[in-house]
Amino acid sequence: MRNLRAAFILALLLPAGWLVPAGVRAQQQATTMTVTVTLVQQVDVFQTASQTYTLTHTPAPSTRPQVFVNGILMCDVCGLDYTLVGSALTFTGQQTAQIDGPTIQVWYWSTN
């Protein structure tokens, strides 16, 4: 039974995409790389009534922007107040286009 299993095992596929015949030992080398990213705090202020806004920079992926409408922090977790895709901010709840003279502040971190 053991020889039968060995006959069907022809090769091992390694993560790097190399094909190594069965019975051959492959060695992996670990590579460590350090990357330093500088984040810059950004604040965009809009004072026009609209449903969509475009931020000056794209927020860093690992950060969570804070969106304020007339001083009130909007909910980013529930998805009911706004969505943010790239640098496009779209309000999904009460439209800021219906507010007379809104002040929208967006605080976020970016890499540029």
C-alpha cells in the first residue's frame, strides 16, 4: 500500500511555483524586509450642498477617516451615513444637498 501511494505522488508544488520531484528535499529561505510608510494627516472642508464629494487625497487603507457634518460625527461602521471608495465620499443617509449651507469636514491619514 505504501509503494502504491508513492507511485501516485509525482511532485510537490511549492508556493514559489517550483515543481520538485517527490523524495527531493526543498529548502526555503526566509526573507525579511522592512518598509517605512509616512502618513500625513489631512483635513478636507466642503461648504457646498451635494451628495458626493472628492477628497484631496486617498485615505490610507489601514486608517479610518472621520466625517463631520455641521460638527456631528457621521457613522462609518453602520454604512447608513456615507460610503468612502478611494477618494470618493458619497452620503447615503440624509443628503447634505438638502441641508442649507452644510459644513463637511473629513479628517484622515494619507501617504502623500
